[in-house]
Amino acid sequence: MASVLGIPVPLVLFTFALAAVLGLLLSVALEQSTASRARTVSASVDSATGAGKNSSGLPVVTEATLGTEVQRLVDSGMIQPPTSFDANACLREQGIDNSILIMEEVAWSADETPGWLLVHGPMDRETLRANGGTVSATVVPPECGTGSANSSDPARDRLWSGEVMIGSI
């Protein structure tokens, strides 16, 4: 019987065949274990039911994701279509004198409370997009500005309020 370096040739061929089969099985297992992860990652944030959106298609925003959402809105230049929600009346009710730069209907926090994300500040939208800077962000319930909900204490009508740093585009 022939040998390679003292090892019989059939044993060498069997070892190569076994290594090839094990390699194939490992690659199939790796592909199957990462297939679900690839589908999740490929979902677009801007799609109606993509990552970061609830079943209604509203973005789910938390304190941890608020800055990213505001930056996305500034980058896209997206303006919410006209609605029955009066953002200016809401800001007046809150005692805020800034003008609205961008607003978006959102689901706030893990319990997905319906609300509006109002991005406001002393500058205009184009200056913000060009230079970046700090803007104020306030998340309010849809009843804000109607005078019906907690008008005696406007702070109770606020789900979140703070400042967000925006980079230029």
C-alpha cells in the first residue's frame, strides 16, 4: 500500500473527505444561525413596519433614541403633513416661545404612548441643517394645545423635554 510521509494514502483521502464534510456542515449551520439576524438588520428604518416602528408605522422613540430620531428628521428634511394637531398652540400652552422646526407623530417609550415630537429652537431649519447645533425637543400627548388636558399645569402635559445636539449635514 502506498503512503505519504508514512501515512497510508486511503487514510489521507478519508481525512480530507471528512474535513470537507465538516466544513460544509459548519458553513450551513452558520448560514442558518445568522439568517434571521440578516433579515432584521436589512429592514429599513424608513419603511412602514421596519425596525424602530410600531404596528401603526409610528416611530417608537425613547430617551435613548430621541437624539438619533431628531438627527434623522433634520437630515431628511422631513416635514409632517398638515394635521389637526396645533403645535404652535401646544408650545404656547407649554410657555415656550421658540418656533417649530420639525414635528413628527411618535409612539413614546416602551408603552408606546401616542405623542408628538416637537423640535424647536431660535434658528430656522436650513441654518440647523447647514451648521448643526443644539435644539430643544419636547414630546407631548396629542391633547396638548387644546386647553382640555392639564391646562393648569402645562408640565403635566409633557412626556419629555430637553435639548439635543445636532450635527450638520
